[in-house]
Amino acid sequence: MKITNGIMPTVSRALLMIAAVGVFSAAYGQTPSSSPGVQTNTGEPTINTSVELGVRGLEVNGDHEKFRSDLNYRAGFRLFDSSILIEEGRSQFRAFDSALIQASGWGSDPTGSFRMNMDRIGLYKFDSSVRRVRYFNNLKDHVPTWSQPVSTGSQHYANTLHHFGDFDLTIFPERDLRFRLGYGFNDTKGPGSNTLRFRGDEFQVDSEIDTRSDDFRAGVEGKLLGFNLGVLYGHRMFKDGTQFIVSSLNPGNNPAPTTASLNTASRIYQTRGATNFGNFFFQRTILDRLDIGGRLIYSEVTSEVSERDVLTGRLSATGNIVTQNDIVVPAFNKRPQTRGDLGMTVRATSKVRISNTFTFDQFNISGSNTYFEFAALISNTGTPQTPTTTSTSSWRQFGYKRYSNLLEADFQVNRAFAFNVGYRYTHRNVGVFVSDRNLISGAITDSGGEEHENSTNSFIAGAKVKPVSNWTIYADVERGQSDNVFTRLANNDNFNFRVRSRASAGSFTFNLSAITKDNDNPGTSVPVGSGSTAIPATEAIANTKTRIFSGDVEWSPSPSFSLNAGYTYTDLTSNVDVILPIGTPIFSPTRWQFGSSEFYMRDSFFFFDVFAQPHKRISLYAGYRFNDDQGQGDRVISRPQDLITSYPMRSHNPEVKLAIRLTRNIDWNLGYQYNSYSEDPFTSPFSTPAILFPAQNYTAHMPYTSLRIFFGPKAGDR
Amino acid sequence: MSNHKILKLCLVVLFLGAGVIWLFTGSVTTTASIIAGGELVTATDSAPFDDRYVGSDTCAACHDAQFKKVAGTKHGKLHTLSSWKGKVVGCESCHGPGKDHVESSGDVTKIISFKRLDSKAASESCLSCHAGKEAHNNFRRGEHWRNNIGCTECHAAHGPDLPKFELGSSIRVGGSSAQNSGQAEKAMLRASDPQLCVSCHTEVKAQFNKPFRHRVMEGTMNCSDCHNPHGGFESKQTKLSVGADAACVKCHTNKQGPFVFEHGPLKIEGCTACHTPHGSANPKMLKRRQVRQLCLECHTGITEELSPGVPSFHNQSQVRYQQCTVCHTAIHGSNSHKAFFR
């Protein structure tokens, strides 16, 4: 009911808006033009509808939590892909020319969507979508309780309902002056869990997730002095009222009897956020040779936070009892951001175009909080202890500035061959400034901040070749540096290459593609450690290689038969030098070790879909998906400082479906889906205590039956 | 006055100035044109309606099927709008004046035939009307343009065929079994949004079949929810949301911040620094199976600037210190703890 309450006002508002549009449009008349236009058909509205309602059964064997985390289908009634297309006649009082309503997945599906697009030419265009996601996540290999020898679940599980929607209305869409209105909402609610640190231990706590945002947009677009111009103002309201609760004794992750425990705990986040933004854009084509367009966005995001913790429990080591531990943290943050973009394309000749694109992005995040903590303690024999008080304030400023310029030229040599070349330069500056103050002692810790800037250069080239009219090859390459490696800060040397081929021959269509990406991020480590275990400054790299080969074929020899099959192989190898602290029981005392972090993907994906209509009343569909990731293969860790992981897994998803045409308007469907998932168990051989993430295998049988009901002139065409 | 205040002031002045000019000036039309065989042909907008034009009814005499099809589309209804009065509408608004074509008994060289145009020239025709919308403004500088993917590769200007009903998987779908089989598509698309995109981007279809994925192939999302296929200023043609934020923030609202203690990569590199949005076998669509592996590849002491190495007590032979987010729960940003503990 809570959820219903949350979404109903929104739906009501949307319906009201639609009704208003309908009334407005019905009263609006059009003046026919004497121009030589295409005469539209007159007459009654045309309705093409296909609605499928049915029921699904479900049997899951194996790991239900993994099944729910992956798929989360349930047994019960559901709405399959359904659509209604209404095309109105030429009545002067029509509310719309066409309305397309699509819905899918409501009922027992984990995701449901409802989309409605309607318009009346010359008057309005309305696009809307409302979606629902039933999100579940509880995995044994993600944030497990580290003290358990065999993981039984995640300490960060979630079981939430997420509703989100968008409504956009454009008034006079074909005119030189257009108005745009929009509204969106986001709503997430449901139980979950998180971990809370208290006196040196971690505790899994229940949480009640509750976030909501509402977005409003209004703008105007049009032509002025030959320019296409537009301004849009937007506002977002965000609130987060997530709570964490411990209502009974919680011993924490550390099982030792002398460690901290929680008796009760509550944490309430009250976050109120607001975003205000303005967007201005322009575009003009001048003398048919120069296309110029630009955009300027200014946004200001603020958040006001009030966190309050109330905890009681026991301290580690001393065994003192915490009778009252109150934490209050008010915080305020602000992020003004400016983005500017300018693009120009000059048609130098009928075959040559030169473009330049400049972008600029700048923001500053300034945030501050005041942290106040009070703890009253008694000894385990009941003697009052001296209470402790902590009061600090923190201030952070995060600055970012980036600009980039891309100059490119493309040449249309002839209809069969075109190529392009380009050069991109990027410069950015990142700075962090830190100041902390102890409000009791007055001591100030001011780091003075860090600042870093870098520049990158990239060259791009591409070509399109059309050897024959039904075969096209696309290829592009990029060589240079990218700055999207914040963490290592050196520029990322990359070489990316992509080629695609699309060809058709008779009833066959062939697609082939190959993609390679090579990224090298060189760096030098800083000296760490001392004495014989010291690691001097050493050259260190982060290297990622990706190879993707993909192809598919479609064969449609007749309207009553089609086949589509494809295969994609993805090979990803990431090798990153790392320096880790390794201590007891392997080294004592702890020492730094130079190791490597490796990740592998060797994934094969194969699919086929077959459709056949052996008889005018019977249609058959069969589909199959196979995913097999061999991961790291036989590579094993031989040193504690190495991390070698992958996700070896296999899944099979066959499906068959039979449709029997009962009447001109009704089909009866009978289908069956099977999901088989298996993965390799994972363990860390150099971990203490040894922990095992067991294989989370499952199989799921999902039979279903449904009726698809057709209306409209196309109903009999199937 | 700070830079931001100056910018705000400029925006307000710009907005007000535009309004004032608007009030005191009339609407100004532009001349649009397309290239056919290297020759510039004026086709629409303020082009004079002269005796070179024969009208759509004349076209229908030979091209009846196309005429009937386009009649039901917006393209076929523009003549009903008072705002288009005096402009060329109908077949000749795209194909150019038809008199020579008619008088030469259908000589295809005497009319603009899109089959004979390269994709850029064909797109120029569409852009002569559609360029003014913000989403389309960067098409001439986008990835698809660069790779010669024109408007008509995805859109059917005469209106797409209403697809014949065909069975398809109700969970996952292949290229031939249209996602919304038997259903019409908006924006005159030739097929539904994900199907159209993955018909070229075949490797993405494989990614959307991983255990953890955004539910695009299931129909809950579209590729165009995050990407602008018409080009844009962002990498990978991604969209912005809520002003200048990443597309992800539109739905993942609690990651928008701002926070007192920002986790730098989130805002600077974006969510894809740690996540693979199309799909992954790793939990939470992370780039690595183990969270610590992801963290340690940055916080490793290789450099100290902006990404400090882990402290020495994070003994990596202890399972406790291999589960980073057990303690660092607020890894997307925190308002109360500089190490993201809460």
C-alpha cells in the first residue's frame, strides 16, 4: 500500500495532464494549406492492438538467492508484450493523430514498463514511460561475513521496489516556437541490510531504504534571426530517509567473545537535495555550408544532510558497557557546474567536410560537516566511567576543469568510399583541498590540498567501404591517450580498432565485427617499506587488452520461416602491478610486496532464434542462449601478493513457444523457458581464515501459457 | 564576483535578451538544401512554390504504394498545418521539384532519389528540417555520421511497415524476433530501439545476456535512455541528465551527491570507472570479481597523488581486509566519514 500511495498521485497527475491535452486539442482547429501536400485518408480511427495476458509457473532448484539476484521471475499472472496503436481519422475534434501504448512485464515479472506516445500534428507531442523494477540482490560472493568459513550470503542485501517515470510534452512541435514541459519521478523503497562499524568491529544491520526524487522541466525552443534556439530550466527535488536498525544483541563479524557487540542501534539519514539547472542551445546552418551548434549548461546541486546515530553496546578488550553513544552529523554540500560545447562543420566542397568540436566542463564541490559524538560508559561491574566527547568539523573542496577540442575532416570520395581523420586534444585539472578542525582542542589539520593536471592527444581515423550495393564495411581506429584513468594519473595510452561488415544476399543477412582495445597505463611506484623488505621506486603498469569477435546471420527465406543465429567471443585480460601489505600468518611483521592483479574473461556467447509457421493456424518459436566464460583457465595464485580472478560461469537458456490461432482475433500460446546457471566456487588460497564462496548454481523451469488478443485490420494478417 | 555568479548572470541576461529580441522581430526562415550528385538543390522551407513543382497527387499516379504509406505519417500531414502554408510539403519537400522527372517519363536522374545518394547527402535532406531540435544538433559531428550511418538507416521516411506478428522470446530476444513483435514503433523507426541498435552492435547483445545487466533486451530500458544515437558532446554519445550529470544519475538518484567526502572517480571518471553498464558476470556489474581487486588497482601505492595506497594494517592475507566495502560502505561518497565508513 505504501508503494501504491507513492505512485498514485503521480499517475493521477499524468492522467490529468493527458486529459488537459486532449480537451485543448479537441477545441483547436487547423487551417488546411493549399500546398501540394499528400492528402491523408479520411474516415474512422484505425486501431491495431495486440494484448497478451497469461500465467507463468516457476520451479527453481539450487541457489534461490542467486536466481533472484539474476532473474527474479515469479510465478503468477503477467502481462506480456502488448501494444495499442490508434490512428485517428481527420475529425476536427480529434484528441490525437496517433497514440501508441506499449506495456510489458507487469505482474510476476521483475521489470515492467508502460510507454505511451501520442501526438496531434501541429499541436502537441506527448511521450511518457512508467517503469517498475523489483530489485533483489543477495550473493554469497559479495560482502560476505568474513568470519564464516563458508559464505552464506551478503551483508549488503537488498529487496527493493523501484518505480520511475518520465512525461514529456511538446506543444506546437512543428512550429517555429515550441514549448516543452516535463516531469519525472524516481522512487525506491524496501528492506535491505548494510554494515555498521562500532568500536572496532562491523555489524550487519537491517535497513529500510527510502529515496525519492521528482524532476520538473520547462523550456521553449524556436527560431530567431535564423538560429534554432532553446532554453530549458529544470529542477530536481531529492530526499533520502533511509534508516538502519539493530533491535537485539548483535555480536558483530568478529566472533571472539572479548570483542565489541551492539545491543541497540539506529541510524537515520535525512538527506534533502536540490538541483537547479538551465540549458541553452543554438544551431544554425549558414549558407548551406556552415553548420554551427552549441550548448551551455549551468547546474547547481545542493544537499543538506542530517545524520543521527544512537547506539548502545560493549567495548572490546575492556568490556566496558556503552550506555549511550549519540552521534549527530549535520552537513551541507554544493556543486555548481558549468558545461559549454561548441561544434562547427564546414562543407568545404560537396565531398569534404571539416568539423571542430570544443567542450568545456568545470565544477567545484564544496562540502562541510560538523561531527559531534557523546559516549557514556560504565564498567562491566557497573562503575560509571568518564564520558567521552568528540567534536570535529571537516571542509572539503573538490575542483575540476577540463576542456577538449576535436578537429576532424571527412571525405566522401564517392558513394562507395568515404574516410575521415581527426585529432583530439584534452587538458584537465583536478584539485582537492582538505581542512579538518578539532572543535574541542582547536587543532587544525590542513593538508593544503593536491592538484594535478594533464594533457592528452589522440588521433582518429575511419572509413566506410561499399564494395557492392549490398555489402558495407565500416572501420575506425583511435590511437593516443585518454585521461579516463583518474587513479593512476598518468595518461592512458590506448589503441582501439573496430571493423564491422554488414552484407545481405537474397534472404540472408550477415554481420561480422572485430573490436580490439589496448590500454597501457605506465607509472612509477613510490618507495615503500624499509630495510631488506623495502621496495624502491619501480616501474609499474596497468595493462588491459580486449578482443571481441562477433557475427550473426539472419535467414528469412519466406514469411513463414526465419532463422537468426550468432556468436560473440570476448577475450579480456587485465594486468595491473600493485603493492600490497602482507602480514601474519605469512609475514611478521607486515611487509609491502610488489605483486600483480589480473582479471580474465574468455566468454563465448551463442544464440539462435527460429520462427516457423508450418500451418496457417500454428506458429512455432525456438530460441537458445548459451554463455560460457572460461575465465582464468588453469592460472592459479602462487604468491600471496597476486590477485588472479575471473568469473568462470556457464548458462543455458532454451525456450520454445507454440502459438495456435483459435479465432481471427485470439491466439493461444504455450511456452517453456529453462534457465541453467553454474559457476566455479572461489576461494583465496592465501587467506586466513580460509573462506569459500560456494558455487551459486541453479536451474529454473518456467512454463507459461497466455492468450494474445488482436484487434484491428492487421489482426488477420498473422 | 565568482565565475559561477557571472555565468549565472550571463545566462539570465541572455535569456531575457532573447525574449526581448523575439518580441520585436518577426520569425525568420532559413533556406535549407540538400546535395544531389554534387549539385545543391533547394527543396524545402522558404523555397518558392513555383512551376517546377507538380504536387504529390501527380507523384501518386505512379508511386501509389509510397503515396499511401507516407500519407499516414507526419510527413504526409504537414500540408494541414497553417504554419507550413506557403512551404513545399509532400513528396517534393524531400525529393525536390518533380516536373523534369515527370516530363522525362520518370527519368530517375531528374529527381532526388535517396537510393542514389550517399548517406551523408541523404541525411542533409532530413537535417534541413530536423536540425533545430537539440537532440539532433550534433548529428553532423557524431559517431554515426563519422561512420556514414545516415538517418534512413534507422528511420523510414515513408513510414515503417507495421510489422507482421511473429513469435518471439518473452525474456530475451534475438535479431529476427523483434522485441515487440507485431507492434509499431515510434519516430518512424525501422525496428524497436534495442533491436535496431544491436543489429550492428552485435557484441553489446552478448553483454546484455550476462547475469547482471540493465534490462534492455527485456524492454524495460532502451539504448536511447542512456545514449543519443544522433550524436552528442559526450564520450560514447551518452546523454546527460539533470543538467550536467551523467545519464546514470537519472535513475540512480542517491549517487548524485554532492558529498562532503567525494570518491573522486565517481564524478570525474564516471560510473564506468568501476562498473560495466551493459552487463557483467561480476556482482553489481563490477569490472572485477572481487571488490578488493578493483580498489587495490588504484589504491596501491603506485602513485600517491589523489589515490592514496591502503594503510599497512590492511593485511591482505586476512579475509577481513579483503572485503573493502564491509567497512567502507559509503563508497560512492560520504557526508560524515572521510574513509567512507558511513
